[in-house]
Amino acid sequence: MIPAAKKKTPRASLGVFFCACLFLFISALLPARVFADCVLGEADELVALKRVVDGDTLRLKDGRRVRLIGVNTPELAHGRRRAQPLAQEAKEFTERFLAGGDLELVYDKDRYDNHGRLLAHVYNHRGDSLESALLSAGLAFHIAVAPNLSLAECLASREERAREYQRGVWAPGVWPVLEASQVRPGDGGFVLLTGRVEKTDRNRFLWLELDGPVAVRLDPKRDYGHRNGRNWQGRQIVVKGWLVDRGRKYSSRNRENKRWFIASDSEFTIEISRN
């Protein structure tokens, strides 16, 4: 006859194993499911969705286009341009997240972008933040573009959690980091770019000239952690944003300026080494 103590041991082990598995399962789901909570205020509009264009752009039934504030999702294939990593996944995530009811739009300071799209914080019929959910799932980058910075701190924390869990675009090897020294004609669009600051310049902006044909344009009124220009010298930075090619003609006429630049409107889109 097996002693009672030995009979209970397998049951206890199974219980511990089950609890451990359950904890790991729930832990894996929490970051993507729970963190959809960056809320600015009451809805300015209740609208009906016609279709999802891509992860961060919507078409409403009344014909208007909506661009999410605070996030940039990977681009779908267009013409000869190949799809960026996880672009289709971001679109499908947005479709699932918004299914089942009308949407709530909350406006920030600027209501329209340069393409005439409506800029808004978007919530599903349950009141959950699409921007926060995309960032938590690692299917978007946090982009803080002035003056629509009301939720920048909250959204930045959601991106940070995705990075911590190496989700989506933050998983090793998923999204390439472009070296400033390697920028060549044909490069452009949204990038994660790294480089070392060789010198600074200032007009109505603060410019960080990197070790390559790229400069980063900063708003001198914002605190990026280095108020004095000389503190930037020799710093390694990583910046998120749209790489703009001013063209060969511009470069030949303005040899003292870099051909490419990225605008960084806030401290949430740039990281600076401290050494």
C-alpha cells in the first residue's frame, strides 16, 4: 500500500505545474489585451467605420479619412514598394479591435494633417484605445508629433512595455535599424535611425549633424535632456521618424547642410546615450 504522503505528492506537483502554466499563459496575454487604456476624455464624435485602410488609417462611412494620433504602423505594399514587416498583421489587428460597433473619436490640438486626414485618438465601442493596444502588441511605433502630445507620455509607456517583452517590431531581427553613415539615394520614409552626433547647429531649430549625410531637427523649446548644445557632441542617438531626402540639387547648392533630415518634435522620439 502506498503511504498517504506519497499519494498526495503527484497531485500537488500537478497543481503547481497547472498554476505555473496558467500564470505564464495569462502573463503572455496581459500586455496585448489589458494595456488599451490611454484615455484623453469624452468622445468628440461617435462615427461609423467603413473600412480599415491600414493599421493606423481608417475610412469612415461618411467618406472622411482618419489618421491615428501618436502611432505609426508598418506600411502595406504599394506599387513597387514592398510591405514593411508586420504591416498586414497591424491592419488585421485594427480590423479585429474595431469590429462590433461604432467608434469614438477624441481630438487633440491639430485636427488635420498635411494630407487632409482627420487626426484623432480612436476608441472602439467598448472605450478601449486603439493606439495603446497597437503599441502594446508591438504593431506600431510611438510617434509624438507636436502639438498633439496630450497622450504622449502614456503611449510612450505602452511602447516601452512592448520593447521590454520584445513584441512585434521589437522582436530581434524584425525591424531593421538604419545607420546614418549608410544612408544612400533611395532611402526615405519611416525609419529607426542610429548615428553619432558630430556637431550641432542652430537657427530657429536645433540641428544635430550625424556621422553620415543625415541631420536631426529638434525643437529648441523642448527639453530633450541636453539643453546645452555642446552636450550633444559625440553622443550616440537613436531616432524614430520620417527620413526626408531634400534631393541632389539641394545638396549641391547647400553643401554645408546635410541632404537628409529627420524631424524630432519631442523627447519621446529620440534616445541619447549618456556616455
